[in-house]
Amino acid sequence: MDGSVGVPGSGPETRAEALVASYERAGYARVTPAILQPAEPFLDLSGEDIRKRMYLTTAPGGAEFCLRPDLTIPVSRDYLASPAAGQPAAFCYLGPVFRHRADDPAEFLQAGIESFGRADTAAADAEMLSLGLEATAHYGLAAPSIQIGDVALFAALIAALDLPAAWKRRLVKDFNRKTNLAQDLERLMLGGNNARPEYQGVLAALAGSDPKGAHALVTDLLSIAGISAVGGRSVAEIADRFLEQSALGASTKLPRDVRSLIERFLAIGGDPDEAAVELRALAAEAGMLGELSPALDLFESRTGFLAARGIDLKRVQLSTSFGRGFDYYTGFVFELTDPARTGDPLVAGGRYDGLLTRLGAPSPIPAVGFAVWIERLAVYGGVQ
């Protein structure tokens, strides 16, 4: 992997170097991706929160680049460009990332791990949480709050519902944005279509048409209008979103009992064992146990591996509504925090099995990892 990051040898960085050295001893090869990255993968895959905080620049030829706002995508891209692509591989890193933040420096250090190609999903998930806890302990915080969630459980529930495919994609995508998800459910209760009156007719005409032809038409119209990008989105992405609106505008109404089922699912929480009992009971009551069993089996297997690693499950709090602000997560997600301070994540991550194919891999590659906020943890180590 190419690129280089210079990390000073004093202050918070010294303790961070020791943390990453421990990951290297655990078998994670240290990598240093380039700081300047193509912007498109971040714009397409990271989510709205990252879009708004990115630092973008345009090359003379028109290509958009950015200062990397996180390291998961850069490490993933370098892995796919390497001879190890498609094979199990494990990496660690330490370096600066760049995001606009109102009250904090835009450049800050992150450490972390990315693990690719492991077939033992539940064990790999548990290892990430265990290593994340080692990071907080390394800085003197032995008992952080542990919050976990599972995007795959919600995705399995939505997949089992009788809804158009466009609405299923929308609900799963908005899982990480609670306000958007609530608006989606309200819109479905009202019958789906709340498009602006001036282009309802256009959306209706596009609904049900040949997707490739409709996409080409919208793309051409935008290009003729001289539109090259809006809000960091390319013409192709604007066209995709417009066509998605035509599909979402189709006449679809969510029965009240189905909305109630979704809301009951999203209200389940507690330690993992308690939550698993509630989830199976709800799935059985709804007649969906068969559809949800694979995701529930994985969830329970992961819980077993967490216990085997010595993690006190009573300290682990599951919320079925918990997600993170990145669109690429597909399964287990977690955050370690100290509510006595700010509640901001100290360590956070999860599973993103769909990301590598979206970055160009010819077939799916399992992937899981986490990031460590060095600046937030430094206060526990007595260095500022």
C-alpha cells in the first residue's frame, strides 16, 4: 500500500504508537494510505454527515479529490489494488483524518483496524469489540459504556415485509438516520407519494419505465442543463436519486400493524441475551421466524464469542435502533463511550460486507473494523 503519514514522536502520538504496535504484534500489518483520495467513493458510500464535513478539491482535469475524512475506504481501496485482494488480510493504521468540525480542529489523529476476508463472521466481530476495549484500557479507561447494534437484524425484518424493493432499500439506508426513518414510515402510512406538485407528473411517467433508459434520459437532461454536480453529487448520482423518487412515489401504503411491528422491533434493547429472547418472540408472533432466524443465529453466535473473550455481557447494551452515520455498515456495529465526559465515541466500528463490491471487487468480501479517536482518549492517558 502506498502513501505515508508522519506521526510525531511525543505527546499523545507516543501512546498511540504503542497502541498500534500492539495491533501489529496481534497480526495486523501496519499501512499508511495516501492522504489525498478520490472523492467519489466517500461521496457515494459514506453518508450525509461525512459529505457535509469533507474538504474537496478539483484537479485541472476536473476530477474531484478530498482529504481523507476517514481511513476505512482508503485502506479498503489499497487492499483491493494489492496482490492480497480477495484473500484474508488484516491491517492497522495511525494517521490524520480531515473533517470540518465547528468547535474542534479539522485535522485529528485516528488509529484503527480493518479486517478483510474472514469467513468466521461472529468470531471476527467479537475480536473487533475486544480489541476496541483494549484501546480504551490502554489509555486508562477500563470500563467504558458498550453500545452495540446490528443493521442485519433490521435489514432481515424489512426484507420479510411486503413492500416494493425501492422502499425496502430506502428504509434500510435510512436506518442510520433516525429522523429520516421516522419520515419514511410516516410517508408510507400516508400512501408513499409526497413529491413536489410541479414534478409529480414527471416522476409518475418514469415509474415503471426501463431503468437504464430512464437513467440515460435524466442524465442527458441534466447535462444539457449544464449541471455537473450538486452538493458533491455527480450527475449520475443525481439521476439515481431522481429515479429512486419515482419508485418511492408509487402508490404504496403501509398497514398500521406493519408500522407497529417495525416500531416494536426498534424498541427492543437490553443485554444481548435478553434482547435475543425478545427478538425471537416478536419474530414468532409476526410469523417471520424463518426469515429472521439466520440473522438471529449470527447475533447469538457473536454473543457467545463475546462471552468467550471475557466480556461481561451485562455491560453490553444492545439497541435494535442503534446505527452509525455511515451508509456502508451491513451488520454488527458498536461504540465505546464515557458518558461522564461528552458521550462522543472513543472507539467505534462495525461490519461492512457490502463495501468492497461497491469499490469494485468482483465478488463480496467480508469486512469488519473500527476506528480509535486518539484526541478523545488522550485525556485518560494524562497527555493533551
